[in-house]
Amino acid sequence: MIEGRGITKTFHTRGGMLASKTVTALRGVDFAIPRGGAVSFIGESGCGKTTLGRILAGLEPLEGGSLIIDNVDVSALKPKAREPYFRKIQLIHQDPYSALNPTRTIESTLRDPLRLRAAQTGRPESWVNEQTEHLLSLVGLNPGYVLPRYPHQLSGGMRQRVVIARALTVEPEVLVADEAVSMIDVSLRLGILALLRSLRETLGVSVLFITHDVATARYIGSDGELYVLYRGSVVERGAAETVLAGPVHPYTQCLLSAIPVLHGLEKPGPDRLVPNEPLDERKEPPGCLFEPRCPFATAACAQRPPQLGRLGDTIQDHACLYPATRHVVAVPAGHGH
Amino acid sequence: MTITMVKAPAVSISGLTVAYKTDAGELPAVSQVDLELAAGTITGLVGESGSGKSTLALSLLGAVQKPGRVTAGSVVVDGIGDMAKLAGEELRTVRGAKIGYVFQAAQNSLNPLKTVGKQLLDLGKAHKVRDLKGLLRHAKDLLDRMGLNADRVLDAYQHELSGGMRQRVGIMFALVLNAHVLVLDEPTTALDMITQANILQIVRDVHKEQGLTTLVVTHDVGVVAEVAHKIAVMYGGRIVEHGPVTQVLAEPRHPYTRGLIHAIPRLTGDISAAKALPGTPPTLGTIPKQGCVFRERCALRMEVCETVEPPAQRMLDGRTVACHAVKEGAA
């Protein structure tokens, strides 16, 4: 079980003389990833989802809040003492082309971390060979074909599978997949998503899935939870199927409304919603961060930030004073309205 | 402003083959392609990596780069002629003035050291535009119509504009010289969903208002579904299916189109109904030299597929499908 409480993160950029500015990436995010579970963070670029993944993987220092890995508050430990905890969380990022060393064969890419692992855990050398083949089979690759090859000799989908196999060499508890299929050919994406889903079942590994492509989040498991991030805050949170079928926060509704409709196969949802204006990151509204763009905002929304909760007896958590279920997602053509 | 009501031209691609020189000889990235872009329509050209879609789009601009070359066929644009035969000054004038092109990653294709306005004047001078004030007015008008503050944008440098704003600036540059053929290569890649929806709306509006013939090149079937009238599906350098978007999506006929549509993650429905296609898309070096290019991944593979390339057949509903297993009347 991995838990985050009140995670905050601010970036300071220096854009020339006097032009330094502060960007708030995360504004107190709480989350929990149960063992073997699936949690997805969705939102647009700049919403903080990638920063959150990097903090979890230990690639970005934690600033505020606490991170609890297997009942230990990692944020209270010295950096050196954190390492074994962060090893349990492995990051798979979007570009399998740059994630692998082009001068090394897949065999050496996998074998080196496994040798280290064998030395750490007192396993024999024979385990390294067995595990190399086992992991490749697990990710759906033919060891005989893949092992002697270099990354450039493999397709994007195969490379991403190698990246996943490498992440598994350290026996992680969580795979953080940040846009892990966005650079993969469309006809192969579902294969990678199905692999993540099956790894949850076979290894009990949990998946934190970070994406702007909302539909893909469903495919790592229908039991998954969905967190909708907007400008560093969670605005809606609940079972993925619940949030997608009946979102209650206007931002979630605008985001889902923007997803292309496959006309011919689908019809637009009846309540499709468009924000009043584009995002202006320079604005720091005192109340709800979405208020300037929200079609339903009232004076009360500009007063103070709404808290994540179940105001209005909704099934899912949300941070809106006026939650209302709207049907914004495309419906199959020939059915519904 | 110079308002000239030019009728949107039709584009007719026939027997087009574009090959690249490699160590293994000259290999075709686009092979024997016939494609009509009817005047005033938006066509979505969809394909995966290595399908040849970008090469095909570049041939519309007569811009296939070495080591590639057009080895056969023609790209005839109404009122211009065969783009594959134009060269030098003639070709340079036609680009921009008649055919506007918004490049892949247009977000990064502006000059970072010059304001948008300065780049506009450079474009005007390069095309020997006499009335630069008129050009400026036209640019402002286009930017206004796309919902931008024109004065602010013309004074801005690339880094001061968001991705969605840069994409609109790219469209302005493509149309400001009064081009009536517009080619957009991956117009929404790297944009957020809400920005993407906004840009697609702009493409539809601009297409209509300016009277264009538009080609949108993308890997994303959803983008085509949102903007295009017709869809052309490319695989291994061939157009395997071409027809009206809603009909093709509702009832794909080519096994690749069918597989591709089934492979799209969807927001509703049974997640186990969606399946990835087996195998991987071919690259330039692995496209089969004879027979059907899709057969390695095809569930309907027959003996004839090994040796005979399926010709594009015209169906009763007006679409074309290139598959031995598809017969008129069969679904």
C-alpha cells in the first residue's frame, strides 16, 4: 500500500532578469494505491500528474506532505535510507525510444540489473538466466528473438515491453506508467494496456496510470479508481466506471466532452460541455481554480476553494459546490437519445 | 483585403509511387496510390507509423526529400497541374500561394528569434507580395476568426504562445497567401484534449469559410471522425479503404480498418471487446514485395493474398476497398 497525504510541489523558474516565476504543480494531493490495485490520474498538461509520478518514483524531491510506503513515512527518512523504498516504485515513461540504451543489447539491458538483484538477495547465477527469460515471456516477448537484438531493431510496442520487463527486474510493488502508450501505434496500444492489466493479476503489482487519453485508463482494469487533476488539485475521484459514466464536476465534464466522437459508431453525449475560456495559468483565483472557465460558476465559487468530499450525496468524491451528473461521454449510435 | 472567390480545387492522385533509396535498394513508401480529394471536402488520411501517410502528404506539396523520389504517377491539383512535375521557382510559388501546409509539430516550426509579424512579412517578401499591408490585414482577419487577439499574436515570439495558439498561427501562415488546398500533418498531436477539440472546430470553420479542399493526416481515427467527410486508411504504402467517414466507421470493410477501429480504447462498452491487432505494422524494409501487404496480420488470409496484390474495388456505396476477401454485398 502506497499513500500520499497533502503532497505539494512548487517549481521556481528563472526566466531572465526579474522574470522569475513560481508554478504550483501540486496543491495538497491525497491518494492511496492499494496492493495490486489500479489508480489513474487524468488531466491536461500542467495539471501536475507527471510531477506526482516523478515524486513517487523518487525522481523529484518531495516538498510538502508525506509519502507512506508500506507503513513507513518515507518523507521523514534521510535520502539514502529512502532508496530501498523507492525501488519498489518503478517508472515507465512515454518514450520507449529514449528509455533504452541504444548501444546495449536487450540481453545486457536486462541482465545487469538482475545480476545486481541476485547479489543483493543471495540468488545463484542460474537465476539470472531463468529470470531474464521468464520476464520476457511474461511481457509477451520471445526471448530467443529479442535477447540478442538492439533497441532500434524492435518496434515501439516491443521496446515498451522491454522497458516494462526491465522495471520488473527489481520486483517492484508499483509500476508508474506515465503516458505509457501515447507513442505506441494505435493497433498495438491495447496489447500494452492488457499487459499491465495481466501483471496486476499474475504478480500482484499495482499500477499507477498517468494519462491525458482518458479512455485508455479503463483498460488497465475496470476495478480501477480515477483521479481527475486540475492545476494541481484533485477535483473528482471515484471508481473509474462511475466517474466516466456520470461525472459531477464541470471540469471533468469539459474534459470528457472534448474526446473525439467516432461518428457512425457513436453519437455525442447529450450534455456536452465547453469551458467559457481557455486556461490562463497566470490567473490564481481565490476560490475554485476552475471558476473563471466554469459555465455554472456563481459568486460563491469565487469565495474560497471547495473541498474534496461528497457534497450533494454523490457516489464519488468531488470538489464542487454544485455537483450535477451530466451525460457528456459519447453513446453508441442507434441507442440512447 | 483582396477577396477573390476561388473555387476550391480538386486534387487527383493517380498511380503514385514514392520510393526511398536505401542500402537494400530503392524501396517504395507509397505504392500505386489512387486518391481523389473532391473539391471542397475534408479528407482524413489515417495510418500508423511507416504507413506512408506523411510521404503521401509531402508529395502533394512536391516536397518529397532525397533520398526519396516520385518514381511513378501524378498529383494533379486543379488549376496548377501535376505537382510531381513542378520544380524550382514555379514549385516555390505554388507552395504557400496555392497549397498551404501545416507541418507536424507546427508548435515548434516557428522561428524562435523573430516575432510572428516579422515572419509574416518575410513570407510576403519571399512570395513577392506587393501589398504587405493587405497581407497583414488578411493575417489579422484569419487570427481574429480563430479566436486570437491578432495584434498580440503578431507581436509575440513563439515561446510566448501556447501550443494551441501556435497551431492556429501555423494555419494562418498556410492560408494567408490565399491557398485553397490545405494540408495538415498531425494537427493535434501534443495538444491537450480540450485544446484539440477547439483546434478541430477551427479547422472545420476555416475550411468552410475559406472554401478549401483539406487533407488531414493523422494516426488518430478520432480526429478524422471529428473533422472529415471522407476517410482514407493507409497501410504499408497503400490506401486499403476510402469512403465516407460515418459509413466506414459504422461498417468497416477492409480487415485492417476493422481491426484498427476495434483497437481504439473507448469510453463506453465492454473493455474486453476491444483487441489489439496481432503483429506489428511493417517498416519500409519489411513491406512484402508481392501480394497483400496486410496478410501477415490478417485473419482472412487466403492463398491468393500471398502472390496477388488486391486491387482497389469500388463498392456499391461508393467506397473503395482493396481486399481479396471483400466481395460486393458481403459485410
